[in-house]
Amino acid sequence: MTVVATVLGTRVHALAQACERALLVSDLHLPADGGSPFAALGHAVAAARRERTPLFLLGDLFDSYVARGQARVGIWRDTAALLRQLADDRVPAHVLHGNRDFLLGPEFAAASGAVVVAGGLRGALGGVDTLLLHGDELCQNDLPYQRAKRWLRHPVTRAIARSLPVALALRVAARARAKSAMVIRGGDQTRFLPTAAAVGAAFATGASRLVFGHIHRFARGRHGVGEYRVLPAFDADPVGLAIDAAGWRPVRCTAAGLVAVAEPGPCPFGN
Ligand SMILES: [Mn+2]
């Protein structure tokens, strides 16, 4: 994929082709047992197939993904098989790396038929120049996280992690999640908000719209001349964003299809 910009260390790739329609969801955190978030992803995939709408998963599809062996077992294999239904129908699916599954690699792309994007994505969605990010890079006040991100994503760390046996990889991931949850509970919550400067850096790419997740808040607002949307955590409420030529609107993914939901308010930004 062609890298067209770098935003706060995140490489932004060009979307290969414009999409008249799109369905975007984020932060599914699919657990090992699948559960209701996996069922809701099934509803999203069914709607995307029915309406031939490209699907974009904006990161943290999985609660954790570390080793390449995971793509052959459990929820990771089942999710790849679910996304494969889209590929079989020639409906494109893109999976952006999140902070919990940035080790998703070519084995998952091969199994699912989805495009795995190691960073952000920019392209025309519903005729509007749109930038998609996971959103962790926007939380510039979370200095311990931003520092850890640098060594966690070092090629040597990644190569070791991706080759771990699955059982060991899952233990390592569970320990990291527990530590992160403790840090988040104990921290000054404004530290975990996107900063206004970071959102400005995203719009400095020239995109008219910005969509991200990561902070698990459902929001929309304006920043300068740009418009942004923040997707909620899909495992808490399976709400995504439907985009077409008429605009962009939040929808809930249900067994009965995509159901419109009320528009949220703006997101507070850190300084
Ligand atoms: Mn995240």
C-alpha cells in the first residue's frame, strides 16, 4: 500500500479505490469466547454483504493478537472465516491495526481476505476525502503509553512476539491487558483524551473528515474546517458509522439490520 502521509508517527496509507458507501466500526475487542461482540460483527458483515458496502474495522478488532499462530485457532480463525464471506462476495474489508492487535500480519490477511492496514487509511468515502485512524496516536498526553509504543513496535520486539507459541502469547497479552487496565483506572482521565493539537495534525493532512476510535467514546464535532467522528467501543454497544453520498450517520448493527441511532455530542480534547 502507498504511504501518503505520516500523522504523529502513524503511517497513513492510500485507500486503493474510492468507496461510494462504507460501514465503519471500531474497538470490538473480540474476546476468546466470541460472545455478543462476535454476534454483532456477524450482523455488520451480513449488512455489508447484503448492501455490497465495504467494511472498515478501525482497530482493536481483537482483545489481543500477538502470535501469527493465532490466525489458525479459536476466535481469530472464526473471525477470519467470517470476514472471508465478504471477500468471497468481492466486498472489500479493511482491518486497521489497533494497540491491542498491531501484530496482525499477512497470515490474517490471507485467512480473511481482508486488507490489514499497519497504520491509518485515507481515501474518498461517500465522495468525501476521509482520514481513518485507530486514534491512539492522538492521545499525546499519555506519555507512558507513547513511550512504550516505541519499543513495543520495534521490529525485533515484533518478530519475537509474533513467533511465540499461542498459549504463551495469550499469557503475555493477558498480563499486558491487566497492567494497562490498572494504569487506566488509576490515571488522570484527561490524560487519555485526544489532544486538540493532535487532532489538528490529523486535519493538517488536508482530509475533510476524520474518524477514529480507541477512546471508547461516541462523539462527533468540528475542528476548524474539518468534521470528526469518534466511534464507541463496539463490544459495549455495536454502533458504527454508515457513509454514502447522502452523508454519514451512526447505526446500530442488529440481527434485523442497521438501525439509525441518535447523533452524539462533541468529544472533549486535552490540551
Ligand atoms: Mn485501542
